[in-house]
Amino acid sequence: MSQPLEGRHPGTVQIARHFAYDHLPEHLQAVSRPCGDLAALMIAALPDGPELTAGLRKLLEAKDCFVRAALDKS
């Protein structure tokens, strides 16, 4: 996550870390990166709260599914 999370709610900070993709192989980074970028945009644009957390959780679940689909493709 490229934008600073200082001062954000602990729930936002905790879920944001799961959008990191630098540790993934390049072909999986290409799948994961757009979800991480969208998460960063939403965190920057929206206030902390239960709806942001729920939206990020659902985006994280979708990202995980996309990465698993890319693994199946290999």
C-alpha cells in the first residue's frame, strides 16, 4: 500500500496490509496490483468506518479469488 496509513483506524490499517503484492511472482503481481491500487484509492477517498472495512474485505476476497484463478492458469 503506497499511501500512508498513519492516523487511520486500526481495522483499515490491518486489512490494507493484505493488499501488498511485491512478494508475489510477476505474473501474480499483474493480477493482484489492480486490486491493491483500488484499495489505496478507496482508503484515500473515504473515511474510516464499517462500510469501508466491509468493502475492503470484499475486495480482498475478490483479489484472493483472482490470484487463485491465475494459479490455476499456470
